[in-house]
Amino acid sequence: MPQINIFDTTLRDGEQSPGVNLNQLEKLEIAKQLERFGVDVMEAGFPASSQGDFEGVRNIARTIKNSSVTGLARATKSDIDIAWDALKDAAEPRLHIFLATSPIHMTYKLKKTPEEVLQTAVNMVSYAREKFPQVEWSAEDASRSDKEFLVKIIEKVIDAGATVINLPDTVGYTTPEEYGALFRYVKENVRNIDKVLLSAHCHDDLGMAVANSIAAIENGATQVEGTINGIGERAGNAALEEIAVALNIRHDKYPYTTNLVLNEIKRTSDLVSKLSGMVVPGNKAVVGRNAFAHESGIHQDGVLKNASTYEIITPELVGVNSNNLVLGKHSGRHAFKEKVEHLGYHLSDEKILEAFKAFKLLTDSKKEVTDEDLFTILTDIQTDM
Ligand code: KIV
Ligand code: ZN
């Protein structure tokens, strides 16, 4: 079964989220957790961007042994040299060079002709390969680039020694159908494309980053890039935990494997959220507070009879200990009794009914009844002879 390489960029693209600024210790803590999560590659930062980033990448490169550590570089000799200094002690150092290929970026940002861009990419990849055993080259804004130009530049960059080709949807503009077609086109037209990893890197500006990443996999991507909790520039990057769980749960449709340890998901998500200060929305897929919470009576009753009625992902799969029956005005007696027992009370049917009535009365004034509220009700009823 084909394996998909997982490239995590929480510490680079994720750290580019407005307001996020991790210190060295925090970066190291996240890197160690990413290693436990089983990512194949972690992008630890952008060494030439600041002294702090340089040191962060170097610390991580010297500590992490079971994931390949990479750093970002512009297509310049000085960025590549600085990145090498930061990464040379890594167990498996690799470099990630990017250069834009879309007409918009080449004209307005780089002010270079396509021929000049092609030559720079080739020169810098071949310079990087003098040091790095693995070099990823990203065609920034690939999804808005001319396909024929992409084919031409990718062939040359592979000839120059690139071992991974990345086609980012830098501005989150593409759709699953278009992005899938781009990968198919590159697969079918680029000479030697099967000798390198082909990578997807999606942003979530239109809310399609995960769907786009999966479309790329279905059309030949062998590596997927993203961040924990989907943090990142603007609307963020593809959420790796969502991709991982989608591949696992819909294995019938997506017959691929990864090296990820899925029951580390919740721990990884909690750590990134705590250290980055980026709160995970309650309704976020896979890791949100409510992802395994059932509020309506019908759903609660179904889940208690058989969890598969309303749960396609078991909480245990992603490292959440038990499901979370939130008691509110729609909750039924079955869920109520289960919760009461969970809290350690063993009451007669009569007392349960009495407690249930008190609970329902409370739900008229409170949307969510907490464990503390229940303790008050149950203690009153238990002691009321
Ligand atoms: O989104 C993007 O294009 C990037 C590149 C640096 C790969 O993050
Ligand atoms: Zn990006």
C-alpha cells in the first residue's frame, strides 16, 4: 500500500500565524511531541529570518533523532549557507528552498522573467545539494502558475538534484478538482517525477485546505504538508490531524498508510494550542472540545446503545479518553442515568427520576449543566430520606 510522507510545518508556517511567537523551549517541546506523533519531516523554522529562528532550528536539529528536520530558505546562497549551519548536526538534515513561479509573483514580487527564475532555481538547488543530502524545492504559488512552465522548471530542478518537489497552493485559491488535476498533469508530464517525492502544501483561505490535500494524494502526491490544528498564515494551513484521521477512517476510499501515531493527536493538539495561544474552536473536526460530545437526547441514547450510531471516530483513536455526554435541555433519561453513575452515585430508579426532574428544571435556566450542578442535585436527593 502506498505510504504518504507527513511533513509538519507547525514551527515554520504555523508560527507565521499572526500573534504567535514561540520561545526556544516551547519550540523544542513541540518538536519532541511531533516526533512522538511520528511525523516524517518537521520544518523547524526559517534560519535566515532571525537569530531566534536560527537557534530554534539548531536546537531542534541537535535533539530530534526520529524525524528528519528541515528549515526554509529563499533561493539565495546566503540563506542556504545559514540553513546549513543550523541543520548540519541533524540526524537527517534537509533543506526547503522556495521560489515563486506564478506570473503574478514573478512580475510584481520577484521582478524576474520566467527564464531568470528557472536559472535561479536550478543554480540554488544544485548549490544546496553540495551540502544537503535531501533538498525540497517549492514552486511558490504553484496553483496559479502556468502548467507548461511548471513542467519545464520541475524537470530542470530534478536534474539539478532536488529530491522533493512541492506544489503549494500558497494563497488557498484552488479547489479539490483543480489541485488534483495539477498533480495528475505533473505526474503525467514531468520526466523522472517518479524518482522524487511529490508534495502538497495547502492553505485554508477558502476552507478547502484538507480537501485539496486529499485530492492531491488521490492524484499522485506522495507527501503532504500541514500544521497541527491548522494554524498558519491568514486562515491557516491544512490541519494534519484531519488529513490523518480522514485517511484512517475512510481507508476504503483512501488506501494509503502513514507513520503517524494517531493516539498522540489530542496531546499534540493540546500542546500546540497551549503554547501558541491559538485556541481550538469547540466545533473543530477531530480535536475540538465538542468533537465527541453529544447533546441531543436521541444522539445520547444512540451512542450509549452503540457508539457507532453517531460516532464515526472513536475518541480513543485520537487519544481522547472517553466520550463526553454534555447534559443540556435535550438530554434524555438514559444519558442522565449513565452520567450519574459515572459521577459515582448509585440511586434507586425512584431517586433517579426525582433527580432527573430537578435536572430538567435547571435546564430551563442553564444551557449546559455542569458536573458541579449535578453534584448539588444528587447530594440533595441522596440525603433526602
Ligand atoms: O505557502 C507557501 O507557498 C509556503 C512556501 C514557503 C512553501 O509556505
Ligand atoms: Zn505555506
